[in-house]
Amino acid sequence: MKKLFVIVCLMMLSLNVFAITDVSGKVARLYLNPDGNWVFFSLKNDQCGQPIGVYYQFQLDSEVKKGWFSMLLAAANTDKVINVSLPSCPTPSASVLVRYIYQDF
């Protein structure tokens, strides 16, 4: 029984290694790469505290991700807050792949 308890405790502690971060903010910049298959965007005042020069990115390889792009365009045009799920906060010199995008109403 003690071994099971120790194993469960270690598993719970290891979950922090795979921390997921949700950030939100208004769209500061949004663009497609020249081929039109990658979306890059930045947020104003996100919770990671990154400057506007940090970009989030995702590839337009599914209908769901095309919906994300439409959601970003609508949020940018209406000055609404968008929420982005990330594997972790990016460093100031790197962009990070998006896990998913959602919006609260």
C-alpha cells in the first residue's frame, strides 16, 4: 500500500513538468507566411508578459485551424480578447506553437 501511495504522489508531482499555459489578450498583429499555410500572431499584454515581438503560430492544415484563423480575424476587427492555450510561455526570442484557441463570451 505504501508503494502505491508513493507512486501516486510521484505521478502527481510530475504533472507540473508538463504544465500548460493559457494566455489571453487582444490581437496586436496577425499575418500569414508568404505560402499562406502558417499563421503568426501576437497579443497585447498577455499573461506571459512578453513584448509584442513574440509570436504564436499554427499551421493551416485542418478545417479547425482555419476556424481559429477566422476567430483571430474577428477578434482583431472587433477589438475582443482571445484565449490561447500554449505548451508553455515562450522566451522573448522564440515563437511557440499553439495548442488551441478559444474565445469567452
